[in-house]
Amino acid sequence: MKSLAELAAIREKALKEISLRQSNDGYKIIVGMATCGIAAGARPVMNSFVEELKKRNLTNATVSMTGCVGVCRLEPMVEVIAPDGEKTTYVKMSPEMVEKIVVEHIVNGKPVKEYTIGNADN
């Protein structure tokens, strides 16, 4: 760092990244990050959500983490809570599934049924 302007630019960039995870408006994307979730691959899933929202410049959704969701065999699990409070639980998540959820659920408001806990394949 060589100047106050450079420090201010770093601060601004960090604040933008934090806002993706802490805003209270819009959709809430909650990733189960207990030991079982992390072992099953939850960290790359969470990172994919953050990157996908950032790539699409979406500010109507936040990404956060929680502890044990309680169904280890279905990890990684992600809960998406719509602005109206409706909750959709996605199971056996992978980073490759994230783009479809962001496009169909977050952008268009239509949950991706084949990835949900109620899917017969789970």
C-alpha cells in the first residue's frame, strides 16, 4: 500500500464483497457448514453462490452459513428463503448446481424442484 487512495479502494472492494453476505433484503441463501457439510463439499458450494451473485451483479440475495442442519446424508444442504419467507431446501449440492439455482430461483423466482429435499431421488 502506497497511499490513502489505495487503502480506500481496498476498503471499498471489501465492503462490496461483505454486502453480498450481510444485506437483510431479498433472498437469503444459507449454506450448512457444520463438519458434515464441510466434509461433503459445502465450502465450494458457498463460494460458488458468492461468485455467481457477484458475476451477475445481483444485490437482492445474501449468502450466509449455519451449523448443522440435521440430515448429514443429504449434505451439502442449502436453504433459500424468499423475501416472502417461503423456504426451499436444496440437498446434495455441488458447485455445478449453483448457477441453475441462481438463474431459476433467485432471478426468476422458481425453485429448482429436482434439487430439493422432496425429490424422490433423495
